Amino acid sequence: MERLPGFRDFYPEPLPHPDVWSADARQYIFEKWRTVAKRYGFREYDGPPLEPLELFTTKSGEEIVGQLYNFKDKGDRDISLRPEMTPTLARMVAAHERNYKKPIKWFAMPQLFRYERQQKGRLREHFQFNADLIGETDPAADAELIALLIDTLRAFGLTSEDFVIRLSSRNAWQDFFRQGGGDHAHEYDFFQVIDKLERTPPEETERKLSAMNFSMAKVTEFINEGNPTLELDTILKNLGARGLREFVKVDYRVIRGLAYYTGVVFEAFDCKGEFRAIAGGGRYNNLVKLISGGKVDLAALGFGMGDVVLLELLKARGLLPKFDAPMDVYVLIQDEALRPISLKLVHDLRAAGFAVDYPLTATKLDKQIKRAQELKVAHTAKLENDDYVRIRDTKTRDEIVTGMAGAKNHLG
């Protein structure tokens, strides 16, 4: 029986073949995400993988249903596997925002699900690092979030030669549209055209722009000028003060197609252009108000970084460590009469924080030694009698005999 298309099995290293996914690599990514977020003062949250379907249609409209794993549950409720985390976050914040001082800085690492066509860097499920800052309108909040994104990518060994943050503004495009005489009723349609500039044939883009009384030449001129708005200039100076200016450039080709973005938007791309966007986000000042039915009105911004593209990028750059998962100690049991006291040694060493393995059943000594070698243990330990342990360093081959109580002192 095979897994569903677009889903993944995660195996421990060494992998049985190159086409399966590494549980060790996934854990490595999770640890980096979590560590950097906590350095920035972000607190971890989580929510249910199943939500009312209405939560997602309220944010994105009925058209999103075609991309969801949605169904009726046994209580005849319309529900869906979560395709994104932001609506859940907005729901949670709206319910209990009075219990938290502002700004709220939260992160999560959910597994998300979308029923859509598979392609490079995009599956029907993925894990995602979500970081959001709620309750602050100043551009300093945007700079803080972008700095978190930059430092998260740097934590994997990526440099300014590997990725760039393309910074833009929905407000800038809104001004361009309105000053050009655009009809407010078609503003979102215009944003959609801009969002797909790099993926749509020029003649098709020209046709769509002409229908809204705009020309490709004027759009291209605006993009090429790349004049930062006041808010973007403030963000650039903030990042410059941190020594992060080289990682960011103003690029008005980025507009983020989702309707709920309201201001600054940004995406992280690899500099060689080999992959999809590594991460993306921006301001969504109206979402909490929308989800709460107008009861709670809080400015917000956030970004998401998926594990699929990130892992592909790290592999391409040779930045994934070797996941050998070596054990600290293998306890050899040559004399079965010493098994009970050997088990006590195993347990004591594990309680002291060491990774320890041993033969579960009576096994020839040469096979035990071979197993220790396969596990790449740093030491072997073998009871000489009820009181003394022989510890061997597998690299230097140095040996020492010590009492049971002192064994852990020779394993540092």
C-alpha cells in the first residue's frame, strides 16, 4: 500500500534511497526555526489541524474551497484541514488578546494541507515556519520581522550571495493605480496582474492592463525606478543599522496576490533563481477585525517559510550536515550473568544524559562490537564484574577500568 500523492514519508538517516525525505533533516530545520524565533522574543503557539471551513472562506472567499481538503464531519459541520495558519492565529488572538501585552510576537510550525497540482517545491502538505507580530503599526515592526527572516536563513549558513529579500508595498501600488485613474472596483484584479508578471506571457499581461486603462510601459517604468516609499525607506534604514541592508532590495514586482495584505509585503528568493520563493509575508492589518466580526481591531504582519523549498535550497548549496546520530555508549554484555547489573549501568548512564544502547538479547561479543561500530559510538562499556566497568574510547582505543558510580565521569 502506497502513501497518497503529494504527501511524504520521513525516514531516519541513512535514507533507503534518495527520493525519500529525511526525518533528521526535518528536525534540524525545526530546531533552527525555533531557536532563532526565541532569540527574537517570539513565543510558540499552535492550533488544531481541523478548522471550520468558514474560517478560511471568510479570509479568502469561496474560491479557496477548490484548494482545500474539506468535508462534513459526523456532526454535519463543514470543516477543512488547515491550508494556512494565519486565520487560526487571528481567531486565537481575537478570542484572548486582552490576556497578552502588545505587541504580541508569536511563532508556530504547523503542517499545512492544500489539494492542488504538485510541482517543484510545492506538495499537498508541508511544514511551515510562521512568525507574526500583532498590535503594532510602526514600520519598526516590519523591520523586526524581516530581520527575523534574514537571521533565520543565515542560521542555516546561507549568505547574501544565496538569498535576497525583495521588499515592496501594496500602498505604493495602490497609489500608482489610483493616480493612474484606475477604477476602485478593479484594484484587486490589477494587483493580481502585477503578482503574475513574471509568470505570464507579456502579450497577455498587456491585454489585461489595457482593459484597465494601464500600459505595460508605465508599469515597467514604475518597477524600474524602484523609489522606496517613506515606510520602505524607514525599514531599510532600520535594517541597515543592524548590518542587514545587503540582504534587502526594493522590488515592486513583488505584490503578494492574496487580497488580505494591506501594506508592506516581501518575499525571500534564492539569488540564482533556481527555486520558488523561500518565504513570503507582509502586513494584514484588517484580518483580525474580519475574523472577529469587527469585535477586535489589531494591526498585524507575518511571514511563512515552508520546509520543502528550504530543504531543496540547503541541499543545492551543500549546507545540510551529516545526520549520523552517533550514540555515546554501547554497553557490551559478554557474560549474561552480568546482564542485570549491566541494565542498571545502561539506565544510570541514560539518566545522566548519555545516549546508550546495548544488546537486547544474548549475542556473541563480535556481533555486539560490530553493532557498536555501526552505531558509531564514542565509547563501549563492559562490566568486568559486579563492581567494575571497562570503558574504551573507540577513536583512541584508550581503556580505563572504573567503578560503576564513576563510569559517567569518563564519558565526557
